[in-house]
Amino acid sequence: MTDTPPDRLSINPRSPHFDQTVLKRGIGIRFKGSERRDVEEYSISEGWIRVQLGKKVDRHGQPLTIKLTGPVEAWYQDAEAEQGEPGATGPQDEIDEA
């Protein structure tokens, strides 16, 4: 697999941009400089994300969404776990002073 996430991805199985294998790997989204965990769909090249509008649903029971525009960054979360968190202390970093 490549280390670049797809340009457009959706979590809705009805969407043509849905990809289960990519979603299992985990995608992180940064929108306008802050990390978002409520993104339903995104497009990096077009510069927008789609988020759910509260608990409102349409007449078919699908959640209502709103499109927000701005700079979008995406990355794979499993690649972040392999590299390790900067500043995280592991067992080798702990020193016992007795």
C-alpha cells in the first residue's frame, strides 16, 4: 500500500468514494489546523470536509451533513503508530532512582 491517503474518501457505504480497506487502516484529518474526528467525507484537492449536523436526519433516516471549506490534510493513523509518538516515554526512558 502507498503511504498517501486517497484524495477523496467517505465513511458512507452508499458513496462511490467508500473504501473499507482504507478505513480499516485509519485516517487522520486536520482541517484548518485542528484535528477533526467527526468527518463523514473529505476532498483534499477541492478543499472541503463534510460533517454531520447534530443528530438531525432526513426523511430516509440518513444524517444531515454540512460542507465546510478550507485546507484539508489527511494521513494514515497506522503509520503514525509505527513511528511512535514524539515525547512519549517508553520503558527504556524510565530511570529508577532509589
